[in-house]
Amino acid sequence: MKRAAVIEKLVDAINLPIARWDREARLVFCNVPYLVWSGRSELQLLGRTVEQSYGADAWNAAKGAFELAFRGEVVSYERLLTHQGGEPRWGRVQVFPEFDRNGEVAAIYTVAFDVHDFVTTRLALEAARSRLSQFAEKIPYPITYVDRDCRIIFVNRAYVAASGKEASQLLGRHIGEARGEALWTSHRPYFERALAGEETEYTRQVILPGQGLRWMRTSYVPDCDDDGNVLGVYTVLVDVHDLKSRQQQLESSIERDPVTEALSRRAIIDRIESALADRRAGAVALFFVDLDGFKTVNDLLGHRDGDAVLARAAQALRGAVRGEDSVGRFGGDEFLVLARVADRSGAGVIAHQLVGAIRASSADQPLPAQVSASVGYALAPDDADSVLKLVQRADDAMYFAKRSGKNRAAHCSAVPI
């Protein structure tokens, strides 16, 4: 049996429609499965082009792939087949070149596959994804999705408006790069918990375009596959300003300092005790804040204006930390700030935010002396494991910062023994 005949029998045995086309895109060979697939005889097909056999729409779908294959490339295309009778079905056609001894493309082969179920499933998923995307776009709450490397994969219209950035400035970038390292530092512990599979929340004050300062709560929801592996994290930002304001009003009537609206001395000490008792929640940092220059302001302007300075300072401290952190007036011009932190580095970031917030709060006020802050801080349980010791170490660090020039922060480890 001649080699060509053997090859033809082998091709017939392959249960896939296979055809060979010359450089004028005319059919010069096809196997038996191709005849069954086409619903035509060899007499009706051989020597004819795709367009002559199947029509203009079929040739328009195939033309680009044929051209690339005649240039030596292996390509494929999909089209909805209508020549077989009954309901149209999706087919995928792979096109590959046949080279002669000189390396020139002498002809091309096509192999057809029925991919109807695959394509219809894919189209349904794409349609569902499109509907979900449209739904997310219409939700008035800012929504994001980040992958395991904390790169932003999706943002909706509300998030774009809240961030003040275009989607092109956000998508594909790490959160720290897209939104700034300060914001990333405050959000990072919550993303890490979500990537570990834990749903968590973070309430803080945010300046929204056209709305000013608002209390917002971010929920972090892990996206898991069927095996429980975390693929990424969804975040949803919800305005809880009215709820938080009412909560603050209730707290104010019970445990607030009447001058500054900060927690009273007893209330902030109670918060510290509760934080130290809850060992499962991780490290906490206590910041001892003393106002520099306040005595001069109070002596020259009187207690009424002095109280206004204290109230602005307390407001500035609250604005510099998260909603779940605590700000209390320890006495006179001294404040305590209690915050959950990931580590000492995170505590240092907060300490410098407190210094900057106090400085900014008096920058535009007509005062006889600039008011700044000396801040000392200590962490529990690393630096102290009792309320008294924690307050004392933070207080010692504050005095060290004051002796070092004021308007600065210091960790208790900097205090000479």
C-alpha cells in the first residue's frame, strides 16, 4: 500500500473533521469525518473554497486564520455553525500550515472541534460576570477586590469617586502605591487578617469629596475557592457617620470629659485595663501626649480660650487615629491615646501622626504661642504588662521627648536607664 493511501486511512480513522486547502484556499482533501461533519459529498466540496461551500459569513470568520496560517502560524478561531441542520452549534477550527522541502507553506490543514457546551458555558459566565459588574457599579458603597499580593483588581464607580482617583490610576497597582503608604500602613493588618481567612472591620474618619469628614466602616471579606484557599479580599466601605455620632453622644453623656469630649480619666483607664486583659487581640500601644506651650496660652488668654485649645487638641487626636482607638484626657493638658498595633513600627507611625495632628490644629489659630505636642509611647505586653507600669513608661518617654526639644515622639526604650 502506498504511503499516501496509508496516511489517508489513518486520517479517516481519526474521528475529527480534517481538511487540506491549497494556496487559493480551495479544498483539495478531506477525511470521512469531515464529510459527515459538513453534510456534503466530496463532489460538492473538492476544488471549492470555504465561501463557495459554506457562504460569506463562514469565510469572513475563517479568512483571518487562513491568512495567518499561510504565513506559517498555527491559529484557531470559533464560529457558530449553521450548515449541519437543527440548532446552530459552536465549533472551534484549528488551522496549521504544511511546509514543503524549501520551508515554504504549500497548503494548510484545518481540524474542527465541537466546543458548543464549553462556549455556551463560557458565554453564560461572561454574561453573569457582566451583570455582577454592572450591579457593583450601581451600588452606592465603594467596593474593591484585591488579589493575594494586595494588587487592586476591581473598583466600582463609588470607590473611584471616594478615592478621587481614576480607575486607571488604581487597577493593577499595589494598595500602597495606588493610595499611599500612610493609608496602606493603617489598612495592612486588616488585609492580612482577611488573607488568613478572617472577616474583619475597620472604622475610621475619612474626608470625602463634597461631604467633609465622615465616619466610615470598611469590611474585609476573604474570597475563598472550593478548597478554602484565599484567592483575594473584597472590601466594602459603608458610611456609619450618623450611627457613630449617636454612639459618641451616648458615650459623652456617660464617660466623657466635659471640656474636651475625650474620654474621662477613669474611662480611659478602664479601656486600658480591658485591652490588657484581652491577650488574644494582640499588642496595644499607649501614647502619653503633653501639650507644649499650653501654659503660656492659658496664662495670657485665660481659661476659656485655654479650654478651646484643649478641645481642638482632643479633636485633632481623635482624627489622627481609628474609630476603634481611644482618646482620653488624663488631666490638665495631658491626654492618653490607646490603639491596637501590629508592632512597634506601626506604633511609631501613629505617634508621629499624633504630633502632626496637634501641630496642625493650632497652626491657623491666633495664639500668643505655638502649641505642639510631646508624645511618649509604650507597648503591652512587650514594654509593660500592667496598667500602672504601661502609663508610667509612656509618661517617662513623653518627658524624654520634651527634654529632647518638644514637638516630637519617643518610645520608652529611648529613656536612659
